[in-house]
Amino acid sequence: MTNGDSNSYVTRVNFSPQRQAASLWKATWRRKHLDDGPSELARVLGLLDLTALGVGSTMGLGVYVLAGAVSRTQAGPAVIISFLIATVASVFAGLCYAEFAARVPKAGSAYVYAYVAVGEAIAFIIGWTLILEYAIGTASMSRAVSTYVDNLVDLRISSFLNETVPIRVDYMAEYADFFSLFIVTIITLLLAFGVKESSYVNMVFTFVNLATVAVAFVTSAIYAKTENWSLSPSDIPEQYRKDAGAGGFMPFGFKGVIQGAATCFFGFVGFDCIATTSEETKNPRRNIPLAIVLSLAIICTTYCSMATSLTLMWPYYSQDVDAPFTFAFDKLGLSVVSWIVTIGAIFALSTNLLGCMFPLPRILYSMSSDGILFGFLGRVNARTQTPVISTLLAGALAGVMALLFDLSQLIEMLSIGTLLAYSIVALCVLVLRYTAYEETDKDLRKAEDPQRAGFNLGRALGALVNADRASVPTATSTGAAGILVAAYLALVLALSVLLGEAGNTLYNDPGPWTAPLLALGVPLIIVLLLLCRQPQASVSNLSFAVPCLPVIPALSVFINTYLMVELKPETWVRFTVWMFIGLVVYFSYSVRHSGERFRPSNTTENTNSNANGHSVTVDPATTYKHAEGLTHL
């Protein structure tokens, strides 16, 4: 390169460390621009396929485990109310997912939703969390299937493996469960072979599960006794009386019902896998929202019906916490029905396993396609039209966990990932509905407010109450809504922590907690009322939109945050370690390779001034890389 006119060649632009840091911070908040172009994945899933996937991936734990466990230890016959409360919480989250599925028909679920509405860093955090969640879910479900099969053969599998490949390490399994690894391998190969074939298997398993549930419900209804809902303490045998509460329909009081609802909530985890199939679904803007709503309706009806029949058939105080229906039918001498239910439970847990495994390769594929995970994970096999490499890697990760680890220490990690994803999706709905956007088929571009001219305190305060009575969002109203959403989130977090600290004493002696609860609750309600006054963006072009905004997303955020606060401290420690690893990956690889960094709109020729104040032409790619503050050319 020779010296000459500064405009005749490309020059290096050296930014200060402060400017590099500022540019890097800005890069973490860049948002995904949507492209509705053709997908490499095969669009083969219809409404029935999606509904079966949602029901199959969700309905199992609530029927075959939670109904008995919650009834015996937390709610008694009022477990039905616990399931209804958990249903409401799940429906709130499901409605938010449904709107985003209508708005963003792309594979990746909550990861893509956060990328569109909030920014890249938050999206990566959600995606990284979902990877862990689905891997642990797959491993734990394969362990559950292995356990049920082992029980059918009189524990021969576990006895053989315990003698042959024992493990003597803390926080790991007692033996290497090669049968669980085999189950994960079969599911992985099935998913790699083709999504339609996987859907057929899932549909068959789901119908077998529903048929088993029908048999259990009819049989238990025949043996129902209404007096099991009105037992007095004197009716309870002495050996159970200590832990049976006060008897009646609600033996553990309203506190037990609420605690039972928190437990029952996790029986609904799994419906969000429907949202990961957007690029493999026919008419995703219509079918995915409908499938989410239909699957939740089927699951809610089934859970409440089964909980009703179970608690009427067998007294709550002696329910089995691991296999309540099998136990009750054995006690009633119905061994044939007990076998049918056990086999049905294996099919149910197998569909849960498929539902846990199905989204994981799609998350890896979506993140890789966006450039924030390694490129080879986004390759799609031309014959099967599935992300084979991502599927095999996901299966290997889950299989190793199922083979070696004692998952009892990791089960709560399922909860923290799901609850965080639900919260982010609800917040994203609030962000998009109160933001001034020009919406097109290909992207979401933030609109400009022609009347905005610098900061004005009076106008800012007026914007919080929408003093101008704006009917459509502007940049000013968008900023006001953002402040209100942030304030609501802070108040929700503080209130959740307070409720967690209060614990059981809030029910026994609410007096000392009244003042702090009012101090947080009243401002929270005021913020919601102010948010109600803000103008909302039109949703007339969407096939589905969350009703009663902002109440439903706000309630979803509150419930999810409260449940996260209630998780054990060690769960947060493990989650923090996993997130630290993820942030290392993001800042060392993802932020440099993100597809949004290289969008054409960001690589146009720019004119800058050098250190001497001379105007120089800078190479577009060089400018953009320097603008991100990541490298020197």
C-alpha cells in the first residue's frame, strides 16, 4: 500500500478500548431479522401430528406419578384443584408461545422468540439453557422407561448391570445403565431417520397412552367411593394418621393446595416442543397455536379426570408416590388392569422421551444456522431432510448422561430451564406488543417517531400515563412501556423473594408480612394499570394473539419467577456453572460469527474520520468488524 490521498485506499480504523467495549455491548443486543424464505427441513407435520406431539411429550408424569404423590403428601383429594391451578399457569405460558408461533414461524422455540424481540445475548442464554433442559429431560425419561421395564422382568436388568458394570462414585449412578443408553440410541436413530416417521411412532404411542388412561379411568370410576373425599381423622388408620393432615377434601389446607400446584406444574412441561417444529410444519402460523391450545386442553382434562378417579378409588393417605394406579389396582386385586397400566406407562414415558429428544437437535440447528453455534450443527441431510449431526450429537449427550449419572441431583435443572424460557417468552410478548414496529413478511424494523426531539422530563412523565392518548405505539410510548415492564419485573422479583422468605409462616401468621407485601403489591398493581394505558401494536395480521394483555403475560412472569425462587440453592449453583460455560462460548465464538453481524444492511460503505480529522473511506467489512469492536484488520 502506498501513501497518497486518504480516500484512494482502505485504511485501518483504530477504536479505543472504551469504544470497543461499547460496540461489543451493542452487539449483544442486536436482534434477528426474520426471513420467510424456504427451509431446508421438510414441511410434513399437520395439526394432528403437532397435537399428538404436544400430548405425547407432556402427558405421562402427571398421570402416572404426580397424581398420587401430590395427593398423599401435599393436597389430598384437593389435588384436582392443584392441577387446575397448574393448568392456568401452563395456559398462560402456552398462550404466549402460541402468539409467538404465529408471529415467528421458525425452528428454535423460545430461543428464536427472544432473538427477535429482545436481543442476541438473551437469546443465546435461553438456547443454552434449553440444550441442558432437553438433554437432562431425555436422560431422565430414558431412566424412567428403563426402571418400568426392569420392574416388569423382576429387576433382572438392574441386578445384572449392578454386578457387571458397577459405579462407585458420588453423584453418579450405582451402575452403568446400558439399557437406558440403548433406549436413547433407538430414539436418536428414529429422529435422524425422518421427522414424519418419528411423528408416526409418536402418534401410535400417544394413542396407546390415551387408551391406557381410558382403561384406568373407567376401572377406577367403577370402584370409586365418595367417602374417600370426606374422611375424618378417626377414619384414618393409626400408622398413617401422623402424616395425613386433618382429613376431608383439603386435609393439608390451602397451603398444601398451592404447594401441590407448584409440583403439578411440572407435569405440563413439554408442550413447548411444538414450537420447535415451525420449519417442519404445514401452515405453522395457524397449526402451531391451535396445536398448543388443543394439547393443553386434552392434558388438563386428562389430569383432572385421573386425579378425581384415583382419589375416589383409593384413600389419599396411602397412595403410592411412584406408581399410584398400579399400586391401587394391585390392592384391589385387579392384577390384569395393573399390568395394562404398567405397560401403558412405559408407552407414555416413551412418548415423553421422544418429546424431550425431539426439540434438542432443532435448537442446535437453529442456533447453528444463526451462526452463534458451530456451523456443522446446522447441516441438513439431503435424503432425510433432518439435522442428522445435531440429532446424533444430542443423542450422544443425553445417552452419556443416562448411562453414567445419578439424575436425582439434576432433576430440578429441568424446572429452572423451562421456567426461565417461559418467563422470557412472556416478556417478549409484552415487548413486541408495546413496541412501534413496521412489520413485513421478512423482518421487524423499529419505527421512528417523527415527533421525538430529545429527552424532555415532562413529556417522559406524561408518556408513562399516555397523556397524549396515543392509539398506536410511538418511540416515546415504546420507551415508556419498556420502563414499566422493567419496573414490573423488578417488583415481581422482589415480591417472589419475599414470598419465599415468608414460607409457611405467611399462612400461619400473616400479620408481620402484611406491610411488606402491600409495599410491593400496590406499586406492582399500579405499574400494571399504567401499562394497560399504553397503546398496543395491531395484531390483526396474526392468526393468534394473547388476549387480556398485559394481564396474562404479566401473571405468567410472576408465577414462573416465584417458582424459580422456590428452587433449591444447589440448583442455582449448577445452573450458574452451565451458564458460565455458555458465556465463554458466546463471547469467544458466537459474537464473532453471528449471522446478524454480516447482514448486508450492516456492510455498506461508510465514511469515517481518522485521528487527524481527515475523511477516509473504510472498507465495509472492515468497518463493520471494527464497529463490533472485536478485531483489528
